[in-house]
Amino acid sequence: AVLKGCNCTLLSNSLVALPHRQGHAAQTLNIHHRFAFTSKLKRMTVMASDLGSKDVWALTKGAPETLKTLLKPSSIPDSYDSVSRYHMSLGQRVLAMGYRKLDSKISFSAWKKRGRRAVECDLIFAGFFVLDCPLKPDSKRIITELRASGHDTVMITGDAVLTAAEVARQVGIITSHKQGNTTYELREWRDRNPSNEIPAVARFEFVPITCAEEHDLDTEKCIAYSQSNLSIVKKMLDSSEISAVCVTGDVLANLSMEAVRLEAKTNGTELPFIDPKTVLLHPNAQATLQTLVPLISVFARHAPQQKEAVIAAFNGAGRVTLMCGDGTNDVGALKMSHIGISIISVPGLETKQMEAMEGIERVRKEERIERRKKKKALSNGTDDTTKKRKKSTRKKIYKQHLDALAEMEDELCDVALGDASVASPFTSRTTSIKCTKDILQRGRCTLVTMIQIYKILGVNCLVNALILSSLHIAGAKQGDRQLTVVGLVVASLFFFVTKGRPLEKLSPERPPSSVLCKQVVLSIVMQFAIHFVCIMFVTALSKLYLDPYDPSLIPDGQFNPNTLNTATFLMTVLTMVNTFLVNYRGYPFVEDLRDNKLLVQSLKVSYAVLFVCALELFPPLNELLQLTPLPSGDDATAHLTLEILRENPQFEMLQMFEPLGFKTTLVVTMAIDSLASYYGEKGLIRLFDSSRIGSSY
């Protein structure tokens, strides 16, 4: 892309054709050797010459602050820092360029043996190379949705701090709620001794990011770094007195080194050798970083090891981290994070995608304008054929852009996966960060679905245990047809529960984190307690209408439809159906119950059948389900049974329900069980609503 923008042509790996200038012969640049870019040095150099020429040139590009130390002082303009900082503040990537002519008396192989230090010195400043990288179309929208749902978003990048801060502002990672609030940066200043020797003491301060040099500082706006002052910075961030805090990888490394030295000095132990590359992962350094990184929004100029250490600090601070990266530099951080997602970086395809998206948006905008004008045309009674032609043209353009997007998707499938894809558990064959939202949506949907399935299983298992113990001893049994119908209904409801789809919008509310969390356990206990009371009440009430000498009441006796079997069957099946209604969480994690058409229709049919059977509105259905007619008030057998059991202590408590009749009492008990379990569950959800009690993870 850069060569194309400069009108250059890459002929081979070592030959570049320069743009033809009128009146000059065509030039071809021959690259003899490359000193590769490294994140530590922040620069790269090539030794090249014009094709056919003996003069060899060293051409270097790198970060402005790095290359400045390699330039001849006489070639550095006074505006070097101000110009580079200005373009960085616009969110542009700035590279400084320098060159020097190598001594022709020394052979090329000799220069190569001397190494890059001998080549990359006394360079002449050639100018700044400014790259403007447009944002991906949906980055800002995705970041906004993530922040609105209560997720903290940070940027870890190798770009300069000013560039990174501006890009973070554009995508919404840095937000300014108050006018005039400033982005701060944690910097390191070193006090020198009077003899101006090597810096002795490091001093870290939070300073406005716009401040270029130490002598430009407004001391009233600076905050010295200390553990006690971190709480002040946090309060300023919460109150939007400052919009965000940034830090570079070198500052974090030096801060970590100081923390390790201070700990060794405090303990009176000798400081061992510490590799600067791994100092950030030292336990003492991690303890310091864990209190600092939650306050940082932008981590700039970070090498791969530093990115990994930042993620480790977030993990150590108790955060659940999701890292999205697209390059080899992100491998360590992707492996360190709890959720690593690699995305494909293909600049050419990204350009096609942006052009297609912009084209689609233009067509939609034209259609909106056309619809507004259509009313006026209809009121005037005109039939503009030109507008019809425009509409037809727009459809063709729209289809072309859609075809371009489809073609891009096909090309993405053919892109070879890199190191980042190997290191991360998730790989998205897209160039968008929308995959982060997709992971959260589907993860929440899966978690909520599994929790509700475990809750349904837990409550149903307890109800079945009650059926196989107390009710079995009391003589309650179920027929073959009853068991078959129950099995089919439960299996169907389980299948329909899993058909709930995730919602498009992420909610600030968090789902329960575990099946064994307090909310889930209390929910299961509460539901079973309600079902237990209702089932045992119906069982006790049914016993009053039984023939004490019925042989089917023996635990091992044959099944015979009677009042006890009928009432307990209706009640236990109702509790099983209730578990699906009550435990379906729905909004804000999964589509609402009303949108899950299969489940809601199945529940309606199940409730209708149960209450129709309880009210005996369709006797053939009761016969099909092996249900006996329920006792009525004028039943002679019922009166005889009541006389026999008047001495039963339970009768005094149950006789208050005699005026209602058995059938009405059963239906009311079924309704109470359904309503109590439903609203009890809703109350528990409100009680444990994480957005209300302020819990987060």
C-alpha cells in the first residue's frame, strides 16, 4: 500500500522501481541487505544503491524519538518535535526518515559485518513519513456497546502515545464527559546530580499528555506517582476531572524495576540480576502493576513481552480479560488472557470492505432522501420516470456492493492463518472486532441456558425423589400411558429451551457465574419448597377421599386409577412444566419467552391440558391419561369416607376446604404453585441483580 501510494513498483524482493520523472531516466533501487525492524529498537534500515551504481546508501526509518538520537544534530530542524507531535495528536502514524552515504572504500560485506550500529549513525534527517490509517467501519460502534454493557476497554499498542490516545478517543475508549478535561500520561523524570553524571533517581508523575518537556510542566496539574495518590487519580477518573491515563512500555518497565529494587532494599537482600525483558513479570513488579493498570486506558509503545505482562497484571487484579489481536506481537498477550481472539489483518481486503460499506451507506442515504421527496411527487400527481431510472440504478449499485462484500468474505476464507491464530483459542476470519461482542453474546447465552437446564434438572430430580419416596409409600403410582406422556413432554420442552438465541444488545447486568452460586442454589431450594408444600397438601387432601381398603394403595400393588393417583399426577406434572416456565431466564441475555415460539406454544398447550383435566371439561382426555373422576360434593362414597376419617388429626386442618370442593381446591392449589414459584424466582433475580448491587467481574 505504501509503495503504491508513492507510485513505486516492487519488481522483486530486492528491486524497487522508482516513479518515472519527466526528463530523467528510469531508476531502480537495489536493496542489498535489510536490518529488520524490532520492537525494542523501533527502527529498521536497508543498505541500497541505484542499479548499476557503486554508491551504497543507508536508509533508515523509525520512531521519531528513537531516530532523533541517531541523526546529525545539524540536520535536525527546530520544529522536529513539534511537527511530529502535531501529526501524532491527529491519530496519524509518524515515522522519521534518515539516510547516509556509506564509505565506498569499505566493501559492502565489510559494512554488513560491522553491524547496524556502525551503519545507523550520523544520519541526515530526510523528513517525516506520515501514515493516515482510517478506522474500521464498526470499531466505534462495537466499543460503545461494550462500554455501555459495563465492560472496561483498553488499548495495548506499539504506536506512539499521542497517536494511540487520539485513536482511542475516536473509537470511544477515551471519553470526555466534561469540557476541558485532559488526558494524562505517566512519565518518568530522572534527577541528575550536580556533576551532571548518569541519572541517579527516577521520579514518576502523572502529567498532561500535551506537555512535551519537563520544563513545560505546570506543577499544579502534575500528580506524583505513589500508592496513596493512585486513589486520588481514580477519583479524578470517576468524576471525569481527567478523561484517561496513558503509559508507555518503557515507563512500565522502569517502574517495575524500581519496585523490585525497593523491595530488595526494604528486605535487606542483595538484588539479583533482572532481565529488563522479563522484569514486568517479576512478582514484586506484578504487585505494583496490579494496582496501576486498572487506571490505564491506553498502553502505548508496548513490546510483545510488555503486552503479555499487562494482561497478566489485569488477571492478577481479579479481572476477566478478553484480548483481540491480529499479529505475531500479540501472541504472548493472547495466550495470557482468559479469552484470546485472533482476527485476520489483510489491508487490501479491509480497503475493499470499507469502500463497499461506504457505497451501501450512500445508497441507503439516497433512498431515505428519495422517500421524503416521494410524498411531494404523489401530492402533485406527477410520475417521474427519471426517478424510476435512478431507483433502478441504485439497486444495481447496491447489488454490486453486496457482491463485493460476498467476494471479500470468500477471499478471507482463503487467507492463511498466522501465529496469532495458533496461540489464541478463538480465531475470527474477519477483519472486524465484532467477534468480541459475538463471544460475549454467545457465551452469556450458553451460560444462562446451561444454568437454567441444571436448575430444571435439579428441581425435577427433587420432585421425582419425593414421588419415589413419600408418595410411593402413601400408595401413589403412575400408569404406563402417564409415564410415556410425561417423558415426551419433558423431552420436548428441554429441546425447545435450547432454541433460545442470544440478544443483539449486550446488557450491563451479569449472569450468574456458576451453577453452584448462591442465587442458583437458593432458587432451587425455594422452588422445591413451594412444590413440596403444594404436592403434600394435595396428597393429604386426596387421602380423605380414598377407600382405606383399596388394594392398589399397597406400595408394591398394581396401578389403579384413583383420586390420589389422579391428583398427584396432575400436581407433579404441573411442577415439572412450571420449572421450564420459571427457570427460562430470557431477557437480558437470551431472547424473551414470547419470542421463543416453540417453547411458549408448548407451555400453553401443557397448561391447557392440565387444567382441562383438573376441571374435567373433556372426559375422554382424562380417560386417555388414565385419570379417575374427581370427588364431587354429592358423592355418597366421599361422605362415607369423611365419616370414617373424622378421627384423623389432619381432618381438622383440611375441613376448611370442604366448602370449596375437591376439584376447586385442586385447581386453586395448582394456580398457587405456578404463581408462587414464578414470582418467587422473579424476586430472587431482582435481589441478585448485579447491576443494582454494583457487583462486577
